[in-house]
Amino acid sequence: SRSFDLGRQFLFKWTINWRFLPEDVFQHRAFHLALLVLHFTALALFALKRWHRSDENILSLLKDPTKRKDHPEPLSANQVISPLFTSNFIGVCFSRSLHYQFYVWYFHTLPYLLWCTPPKKLAHLLRVLILGLVELSWNTYPSTVYSSASLHVCHGIILLQLWHGTMSSPEEKQPSKKVE
């Protein structure tokens, strides 16, 4: 009944993601509103710039359906799952408070989110390190300033790599032309 009560206060002692902040900042209404604005801004930016086909504009969805392309190409699995996992991850990044049971919201998506970008963007060893640090952050009880800060650093790296480009899935790649 209180899940969508935006005015409720969370207990600072249970937070995992904002432990490095002073408690008065954590409880401040302006901080809550800033997180909400950042959450919506990140979702809007990804929707406008990342989550659409290269030959379409997201705003074209507002057009009259009879004036759109007759038969658009079917979406690949990657084109479906990437926005779902990324939007969920954005929600986790900008949550007012994450508690231990919330790790289940996104832990299973982290390998996909980390490995959906080309290796030149983020080395494989660094991806494994990020997974390990996220796991360590969530398994530190009680949370500390360091576990909380490392969780944010890892989330920031993942979010930046998602913004700067994802790798096409095999069915989306264009065939390479042989040079003879």
C-alpha cells in the first residue's frame, strides 16, 4: 500500500546506495526530487537518442499510424531486451534508497549490460572487476561509505558505457564486404 507513496521516508541505516551521504542530505526532500528529475531525464535521453532504430525517430511514434512505414522490420531480441534492461538499470541508479532485497531487481541483467558494448569500450577484465565490485557492495553488511561509493562508481561506468554505444547482435550486423 505504501510502495508508491513518494512522500515516505526511508531509514538511513538500511540504505546501500547512499551511505556516503550525510543522513540529513539523504532525508532531504530536494535530494529526493533531484533523483526523480535525474531518473526521468536519463530515461528521456535514452528514449530519444538510444532506443530507436537508426532510420527512425522516437517522435515518429506520435505520427498517424497510416502515415508510418508500411511494414517495419521486426525487432531483434537485442532491440527488445536492451531498453528493458537499461531502463530498469536507470531506475536502480537513481533510486532513493536500495535495500539488500532489491539486488534481485537487476543482478541477472548485469552480465548483459556489461557485455553488450564492444570490447574496445571496456576491457573484459574490467567488466569482471565491475561485476565483482557490485557483488561485494551488495554483500557488505552493514553497508559502508566505501561499499556505497564503489556501487555508484560501478553503476556510473555501466551507465556511461551503455550511453556510448552498444554492440549489434549477430543478426543485426551488416555483412562485411570483401576487398579483392
